[in-house]
Amino acid sequence: MEIIQFLNTDGTLLDGAEVRLSDEQALAGLRLMMLARAADRRAMSLQRQGRFGTFGPVMGQEAAFAGSAMALDPARDWIVPQYREMPALLHHGYPLECWFGHFKGNAAAAEIPDDVRMFPIQISLAVQIPHAVGLAWGLRLRGLSGIVICYFGDGASSEGDFHEACNLAGIVKAPVVLFLSDNGWAISTPREKQTAGATFAERGPTYGFPGIVVDGNDLFAVHAVTLEAVERARAGLGPTLIEARTYRMGPHTTADDPTRYVDPAERAVWEARDPVDRVQRYLTAKGLWDDAAEETCVKEIATEVDDAVEAAERHAPPGVDDLFEHAYASLSPRLRRQRDALSRRVPS
Amino acid sequence: MSRNLEFCLPDVGEGLGEGEIVAWRVGVGDRVVRDQVLVEVETDKSIVELPSPSEGVIAELGGKPGDILPVGAVLVVMTVAGGSPGTSPDAPPQRVLASPATRKLAVELGVDLARVRGSGPGGRVRKEDVLTAAAPEPSPPAAPTFSERGVRVVPARKSTCGEADGEGTVERVPLRGVRRRVAQTMTRAWQQIPHITDFREVDATRLVAARLRLRDRLGPEFTYLPLFIAAVAAALGRHRALNASLDAEAETITYHRGCHIGIAIATDDGLIVPVLHDADRKSLAQIAVECSTLTQAARSRAVTAEQTMGGTFTITNFGSYGGWLGTPVIRPPEAGIAGFGRIHDAVIPVESVPAVRALLPMVVAADHRLVDGDALGRFAADLAELLADPVLLLA
Amino acid sequence: MTVMTMVQAIRATLFEEMGRDDRVMVLGQDIARLGGVFRATEGLLDTYGPERVVDTPLAEGVIVGSTLGLAVAGMVPIAEIQFFGFAYQAFHQIGAQVGRFRFRTHGRFGAQMTIRTPFGGGVRAPELHSDALEAQFVQCPGLKVVMPATASDAKGLLLEAIRDPDPVLFCEPLRGYRLLKDEVPEGDYTVPFGQLREARPGTDMTLVAWSAAVQIAEQAAERLINDGISAQVLDLRTLVPLDIDGLVRAVERTRRCVVIHEAPLSAGFGAEVVATLQEEAFYSLEAPVARVTAPDTPYPLAIAEDLYLPSVDRVVDAARMTVKG
Amino acid sequence: MVVGEVPEGLDLLVVGGGPGGYTAALRAARLGRQVTLVDEAGAAGVGGVCLRTGCIPSKALIEMAETVHRAMAWTRTGPVDLARFQGFKEQIVRQLGDDVRRQLDEAGVRVLQGRFCFTRPGQGAVQREDGGPSRFVEFKDVILATGSRAVELDALRLDGEQVIDSTGALALAALPSKLAVIGGGCVGVELGTAFAKLGAHVTIIEALDRLLPALPATVAHPVQRRLAVLGVEVLLEARVSGFDGDRLKVETLRGLEEVEAALVIVAVGRRPNSDHLGLELIGVRPSVGGMLDVAKDRRIAPHVAAIGDLTPGPALAHKAMAEAEVAADALCGRPAAFDPAAIPAVVFGDPEVAVAGLSAEDARAIGITVRVVAMPLRASGRAATMGATEGFARLVIDTGTDAVVGAQIAGPHAAELISAPVLAIEMAASPADLAGTIHPHPTISELLAEAAGRP
């Protein structure tokens, strides 16, 4: 199966590349990737200071998530994420401070705004794929034109839910884009131990829909491939499985030590394919990017990240009521009693 | 050599004058052994099985089922010591001669036709023979109360009064036993006693609480009845006109020293009123135990003659079958009777505020020849006070 | 009022509610064309069409998982798990996802969905069909667990479940599908959650049960009359939410209690009932609260189930012990 | 249902739609029960063997044969059109069946199709004919009335063409010239007589030493004599060992014989349909012959009653119907017992014979002293006008109680006439009661009064 790639590592386009991003969009994409990378670094630093909880950095995979999300229409399309797709969520309207809020462990700070169409971050691998299929199916049943993109990784593809969900998606022709980001690792388990297949995407046709392999570090290719899948879904042609080949440049999570299993040589290969560098080179060649532009951008982003951290930390810590408030639509007498008993013990 | 032995109807109860033959368990010609049951006799108090005094062969029966014999009348003539012609034990079982309708009736009434003597030609069993032989339920005797006289007390037979089985025919049965006794007594009472009656509802909230406490102490079977008895006994102590009896012919009034409270108990055969003697001198616990014994004995028709005698006042409990109030009839020669309805929650004003309280409906009837309206009212008020505040029973 | 069997009541309720609200849909294995293996969804396909009456692939996980997605999309989905024993294969979705979705989204999304499933044994089903797993789902906060015991409750509670903004696990007593018949109110009839039902009044003791075990309790109560024991039967109806006040009030009156369930003894929901009673009604109890349950062993093959499940005899024995010591 | 036994709740279940089954169903429905009747053939099976393939169709054949036979005495007629007869028979069966179905319908009895078997006490499965999934039922009470089926001979399997049972015989569309009937009991005698009267050459082969072995020898004699007159050959103490399509091989006391036959009718008795009921699951074990021991109220277990051919006694519809009433009453909580003094039995042979109560031999065997009074059919003017001479009326009287305890009648309409003695036996009437009852003249019934009046 061929791998779709538009952009060389040196920033030049391959023959036949059908870039569907305008220059402004390409600039916005670059900024999004840089923002994500900065936020990642900041979050890492805060986690090391004990101000943040465990979280999974996105470093190295920015193009996969930025490029795919840029194919969506946030006004009607939905994202059903796993937990590493920060650039996609930011693009879709999820505020950075909420992202920080979630990993700080404060639910109130992470609350999805009313006009943002996304499911919450999902820690249990692959369980969100059935949700996404059901959501997409339901949107169609309700006569809405929105489609759903569901993110998951190479590890999640081994779960039963992946199979069950793909199977159902094919049968009901759910308007869903199944976006598998193969970053090479499930914690320490390499891709070769998740599947003996040559690709993940080749499974698509066995469920009755196309599967496509794309260079996950190529913003333009990811965007174009996803856009096509989105158009297919919106036209009622059913799901598409996209396998985005990328590489996790950071640890699995802040609690992980990848030096125990990552071969530095392999990592070096992928470092050369950095998604951000590539777009910078492309834009520089077009005269749309230079050191000055970069400096301005980095400064802006730093401020934005500082503001978001500050906003996330400004949220009041949760109280006993927060344990109960959203457990059910309304509390039973028994739960009210439990809440009252607990409140007496924990002064608010 | 053989001789004839006459077995006469013994006095099976205290001073009872007569007995009704309910069913023969033997027929003429039957060979019987000592202590084999010969006949069932029903007295005013109960049904008893009379056993044979000796081994022998039945020569003659002293009456038909339904006959009433005075004590001392010959019940059975039997040939003893020497034998006599009878049915050979090896004789093949022979079909009982009876029509299909009669056989069906026997099945329905649980009568073993082989043990019924047919009154028709050639011993053919008729419908009437089956009806009179309708046997008692074959359950074991309750207690050998009269064993020294060779008399056993057994549970009563089911009444055969009323519609046969809904098929539209009416069945007539003679008025006998307890039912006859009840009919006689109640006719006399209603014809002779001018009744006056006091109705009231008592706030029983404390009584309910008291009963719950006492139940914890005296066991789960503790009912309200012992409390009613204790209260009535206490009230009677202060109003002797209600604890009296009138002999209209002799024109004398008897005031009783002791309070002997009759408890009206419904049984399948009719009302039975065992008496709890000296209720005014017994503790609640004693009353409770005796109540329970008497009630069970009455239900199984195992009440002794003595246990039904000497009452001075009667209590009836409509509440046990859900009733609110009724108009009880005094049992002559007593002067009064009290009835209690079902305790129920009701909203009543308590200090001008609506409150939910437990209410006990109560009725007291008295013989107006002995008791005037105001005396009855005062008795009823006292009784009501004792029930409303059972602590007063300790006073 | 019409006399219906439980399965007729369920079918009628689904039919009526789908007519009333076009967001309501049903999905599951064999439910459309066949009408469900118990015919609970028979006739729905003809009236409401294949978009709203859907035969799914044989996969409990995605049946429940996609139902959550459908609910977020604004449908009112009712999923069927063909046998409760198969719920194990959807446990990660029901337990970890469906129940806590409202909580995980801080109230942004609820999951207005119902999972219907036949419940309990006694019908000689093959292995793994009959497991009584209710207590395991009671341990999944955010989920409501509803267990009707009569046809009229099946209607009233199912309608309530469909309309409840939270996800409801709706367990239907399989053995009673065609056995239990009673008068079912017509029209828009709902039974609120968290209100137990006094299936039979009594004064000397209380038998607590749910689902099919209510019938066992009622039969036991009938037999206990011969012992002079007046046994009250409570049908809990919903385990989550639990009608604590109703339960405690009743046992405070009768002072004695036996709990009956089909699930194994240890950590069964009976343990919750007993614990609650000792917390709330300790000083009213005259005797230890007894439990009549399956043993802590796997559900056996068909013929042995009569030995395994609570029987009328066992309930009567326990009740006698409780009353008479 | 795909898996499991999800039971449907029923009140009272009746298994079998024959005379016993439908009578029980109607009785229980009248007593207020919700009754469900299950029969292997569903509503079409209502009426059972009796109505559909037994008593009723055979009586139609016998009646037709008698009519033809009598007509032939006066005028030569051509061969009988059996196909037309089949139409007549089917119409009767349909009409009578419809009548029972209407009664069941009006009584609110639901009729299911399928074969019932217990799965445990109080529950059972109703299996479908087509092998589809069973329906499971749970019931409060059940009355078993599955009847009996014809016994087959190992030496001679039914082939539906040349070797048939009585059902096949009653469905014949053409009359064979030579036929053999195996079994000289009630069915064999009735069919043999009827086909002989229609003109066939008939041989009856019986294993025992006389015809109608279940009935007193007294009534067998006139039947045997008339068969000889009709040209029917009777082989007694004979056993069939094979059939080659033209000839039956028969072992007799004389040795091996051959009987020419184009058609063989097997009528060697019946066996209770108690197998396949799953009785072992409710702890009931049939006797060796498959019979179920019942209590007087027809119960075999607390909520299970059995009636009819499943239970001891003659396999007769009227016995099943009488037991049905008792069983329904008992399961509805009414005291009831099956306790007849006499169950009549009738054979529609030539002459027609009927018996009830005790024969003189039976009575003496159990130690009852009896006298027998009899009148020959020749003494009846009415019989003479019918051209009937072979027959009698006999009464058995218990001398100890002076009660009629048995009766045997042979002659025209004996089956109708037996009811009077049955009533007398049940009522324990004395012979004087019978003699003192005015009987109409000229009828054969007068013989009964005359016999009763003899010293």
C-alpha cells in the first residue's frame, strides 16, 4: 500500500501533490503546531514541578492532528479524541486552558464549552470508537450534516472495540473518519508487536470501506487525505480508515522513561522528518516565513500559554458537591444523604 | 355362654342432661374390641367419641343419628363373652348398594359408604343415611380431658348447613349442637332483656403503644384482648350493677364478687364463650396466657364444660374480623356485654389541632332492668378512660 | 386496563413510545426481523422501519458503545442485550463509559439511553445465559438499575427509563416473560424510580426481593399463612435508586426481614439491603436479617439450576427461622 | 424462542383432544378454570380417535354394510361405492368435530397444536409437528388424556396399502375380494362382519381360543354362529407369521396354514400413549403395559390427573368421558371419585352385543351368590319382524341383596338396550323393579322385563 506524502523533509513539494491548504491556512497550521509544542513543553515543566498531573505529550505528531482537524468544520463536525490530540482539539475550539485544566485534575476547569463539538478525553483505549460510530450514525439519523472524526492509536487497534466499531461503521455506513495515528509505540510495545500486517489501513476494505496510509508528519498530505474522507462521509459514502504514520518523539506520558526502550538511531531518523521544520521550510521558500516571523510567533505563543496556565490554575479547587453534582441528572435521597454526610466531614 | 351388656349414655360434661347421636361408628352385628369407638355424641359443649366398655358384638343400637338421648339412656346393647354370629373377617368386600347420586354425595361429604348402615331394602344406602353419617374430620383428638370416664373430646365436624354446592338445591339439616344452644340462648336474651347501648370511640394511641411494649415483653402473640379484659374487670370493680344477674322469676338480683369474663369466640359450628375466671385478680401476663389457651381450646372445640360456666360479663371483639361496631346481645343471666371494634388511624382534633390518632370503637350494652342509662354511661366512661390511658390499670 | 404478559407489556410500551417520540429507536441482536428472541420487539420493524429498528452485528460492546454515541447525537436509543450473561462482553462500556458519561463531561452531556436485557434463570437456558449480575452494575455509579417484577411495572418503569435523562439498565425477568400476567394501565403510564412496591401486605415479617424472585417471595408468603406467619413482600423495583425510606419503614414495622435474590450470596445486593437495615433500623430488628440466595458458585448447567436458585421452600425455612428462632 | 424454556403461564392444561380430553376441558371451563387443550393435531384433532378414525366412522361403515346386506336379501344390487361412502363418512366426522370445536370455543377453551411432554413438575413443552421450536408452558393443573394407539405386529408391519390398521380400513375407497382381519376382538369382529356383509370374503384370525375374549363367552357364541352364516372364516389359536402379498402364513394348532388375502387388517389391541410424556420427570412410572395407576379421583400426582385409555379399565370413550368429569372436579378442588358400578361395553357385530356389570362367572369368582335369568331373542315378536333370531337378554342377580348386578344382551340394538340394565345396576334395582316397569310393545326391550320377572 502506498504512503501518501506531499511535502519533502526539505520543504519542497513532491510531484503531483494536491495541497488543499491556502497559504494563510498553512501559516495557521504552522502556528497551531508551534503552539502545541510550546504547550507540551510547558506542561512537561509544570508536571515536573508537581503543578500538573500525568499527561501524554504530543511532540512529533503535531501535523497529524493539526492537519486532520483542519479538514473539519467545527460548526457541525465532531471530534471523539483519545488523549494525545491536543492540536486537533485546540483547532476545534477547545481552549488551551481547559486542556491544562484537565491534566491539572480539575473537572470544572476542563469543561467542554457549549459550542465545542467534542467528546471528553478518553483514557480507556479504543472504547471511544464505538461511541464515535454511534454518534456519527445518530447525526445521520437526525438529518444533520455533521460528521465525526475519531482519533486512536496503533495500540488501540488491537482492542476488540476497534474491530466491533469498524464492523458496525461499515454496516450502517456511519459518517465517520477513523483516524489511526501510528506513532510507533504503545508505551514500550513497538508497532511490530501490535500487528503482523503490513499496514493498519489495509483492514478498512475488509469492513467494506477504504483504508489510506498517509505520512503523518506531512501537514498537507494529512489535511488532503482527511478532507477527502470528510467529504466521503458527508456525501453518505460511509467511513474511511486513515493510518497516519508518525513518531512519538516524547515519552508515552510524563511517567514514562523512553530511554529504556527507544533506539536513538531510529529516533534520529524521525527527528529529520520533524513536521514543524518541514512546514517552516516550505513557507520560508515561499517567502512567507523568516526568523523575525518566527520570533514574533514564539513570543505570542509564550504569552498565550502563560495565560492559559494562569487561567487553568485560577479555577477554584473542587469541593464535595463536585463529586455528586454530575453523577446523575438529579440526586436520589440516598446520594443526597451521602453528600451531606461527606460535607460535614470536609469543611468547604 | 354369652350375656347382654347395656352401655348407657354417660354424663360427659358437668351437669349436662342430654346428648345427640351424631354418628354411629359401628352397626348391629359388628364385632368390637374394648375402647373401640362406638358412637359420636354431641353435647352443648362439644362432640365426644364414646368407646366400648368391653369386647363383644353389637346387638342393638339405642337410637339413630340426630336422636337426642337423656343421660342414662341405653346407648348400645352388646353381646359379650361367648361371641355371636357376625360378619366373617374373610368375607369378600361387597359392593355397597347405593345409587350413583348417593355415592357421589358420600364422596363429597367424606363418608365411607362401607361404614354406613343402609336403611333401604336389603341394606341399600339412601341419601339420608349418608347425610346423617356425615363423618367428623379424621384428625387426632386434642386432649384426653375426660379420660377417666373413658370419654375423648374431638374436633367438631364441619357444618352441613346451607346451599349444597351452588347447584341450586337447598339442603335442610336439623338444628343441633352448639348452633341449637346458641339459638335458644339468643332467643331468650333478645325476647326477655331490654337492651340499652352506649357507643363511643376511645383515643387508643397509648393503648397501641402499651400493647407494643407488652408484646416485646410477653411475646408476639400478645393481642389487645388481655388489655380489654383487664380494663373491663377493673371497671366492673367500680360498677357492681354491671357485674350482676337477675332472676326475674324469683325477683332477686345477684351481685357477683368475682369478675368472670366470658370471651365470645366464633367457631365453625357457632359461638362458644369460654370464661376467664377471676379476671380482676390476675396479672396481664396471666390473663394473656389464659386467653390464648381458652381461644385455642374453643377453636378446636376442646373447651371443658367447666371452662364455659360461671361467666358474669362478656366481651366480644368485632375488631378481629375487621368490624367497626355492632350491637352485641347480652348472655342471660348476665347484666352486660362489651364489644370492641378494629383500632384504626383517624384524624381527630387534639387540643383544636388535627392530629392522627389511633381510635378504638367501643360499645357496651346493659340489661335496662338492672342498669339505668346514667349508670351505663358512667361505666362506659370509666372503661374508656382505662383504655385511653392503660397506665391507670396499675392504680 | 388490559391483562398482558410481561413481554406483551414491554412490546406495547416500546411501540407506544416510538409512536410518541420519533427520536426513540431500538437496536440489538435479532431484534428487528425476528422481533427479538423473546419477541419483545416484534412488529416494531414493520411500523417504524429499519432506521429506527436495527439488527446489529453480534457484538455487545459496540451495541452499548454506539448507543452512547447515538444518545449524544440526540436519539433516544434503547439497546437490547440478548441475555444478561452476555453483558460481561459489554461490561467495559456499561460500567466504565455509559454510567459516568455525564460525570466525565461535567454535566455537558448526559446519556439518555436504556439497555434492556432479560434477567435471571429458571428456564434451562444454556451456560452463561442466566447469571444474575445486578450487583455488579449497582457498583457502576451513574447508571440506574431497574428490575420490574410485574407486567404493569414493566410498562411503567420502562417508560420512565426511556425518558430518564440518565442511562438505565433495565432487567426483565426472563422466566416471567410469558408467565407473569397482570392488568397493565393504558396510555402514558409511568412508575417513578426509587419507590418500592408492597407486593403483599403482612405484619409479622418482610420478604425483600426484586424481579423474578418477587414471585418466589409471594408464593412463600402464601405458604407461611399455614404457619400463622403474615409475611409482607416488598418488590424493590429499582436497586439504583434504592427506596431506603420505604425499606426501613417497612422493616421497622415488621421487625423481621429475609432478602431473596438469584445472584450468589457474597456481595450480592442482599448484602446492601442487610447493611442498610442494620444502619438504619438496627434497634427495630427482632432477629438477624436472613438472606436466601444462590451459593457462591458458578451458575450450573440447566438441570441443576433448581438446586441453585432460591426456592419457595428455602424462603419459607428462612422466614420460619427468622420469626420463630 | 431461541434458547431456554421461557414458560407461558397457564391455568389448567388438558393433553389430548379425544372424548376424555374435550369432556374434561369443557367441565373444567364450566367450573371457572382457564383451560388450554393441546392435541398433536391441534383443533383438527378434537374428537380424537373415537370421532375421527374409530367409533364414529366405524359405526357409519357398519350401518351402511347392514343396510346393503338387508337390501341384498330382497333385491340384487351392484357392488358398493366405497368412495361415495368416504364422502358421507367425512361429512359426519367434520360435522361432529365442528360441533365439539364450537363447544370448546364457546367455553373459552384455547386449543394448541403440538405434542406435550413434561419438563419438570408443573411445566412442560409443546413440541411442534414441523420440528420448530417448542412452546414452554407452566400450569397449575394438568389432565392427561393422550389415549392409546393400535399395537403393531412384529411379523407384519403396516405398509398402508396391503397391510393396514383399522384407520386405513375405514378409509378404503374400494372393496377387496378377499381380506383377512388379524385380531378377533371388538374391532376385528366389527370390521370383519361389515366387510363380509359388503360382499368380501373375510377370514378372522385370533390368537386366543375364542372371539371377543374381553367379553363373557355367552355373548361370543351368537356372534361366532352368525359369522359362520355370513361366510366368514374364523381361525382360533392362530398366529400370523408372514405375508407375501397374496397369502398369509398362519400357525395354527393344525400346523402351518395359508390364507388367501389381498388385504390384511391388523386389529390386535391398543397400547397407552404414556411414553414420550416425560413422566419420569414428575416421578411417575407407568406399569409394564404403559398404564398409569390412578387414585379414585384420577390423580397420579398432586396436580396431575390421568383419564381414558392411559389408565386401567376398558379402552372405551364413555369410560374416558366419565373419568374426565371426575378428574376435572378433583383438580378444581371438589371431592370426586370414579366409582361406577357398571361400565357398559358394546360390539357392533352381528348380532350387536352389549354387556354391563358382572357376568355370572365374575360374580361367583368373587364369592357373590347369583342367579341368572334369560330370555331368548326368539321370544321377541319384534325381533322376528326384523328377521333376527340369534340373541338373548340375560340378567345376573345377587341373591343375597336381590339386586341386579350384571346384564348381557345380544340382538338388534343391544347397544341401545343396555342402558336400562346399567341404570338398574347403578341404582341397585331389584329384578322386581325391572319387571314392574312397563316396557313398550312390540320391542326387544320387553325381553328384559320378562327375564327379570322369571323366578
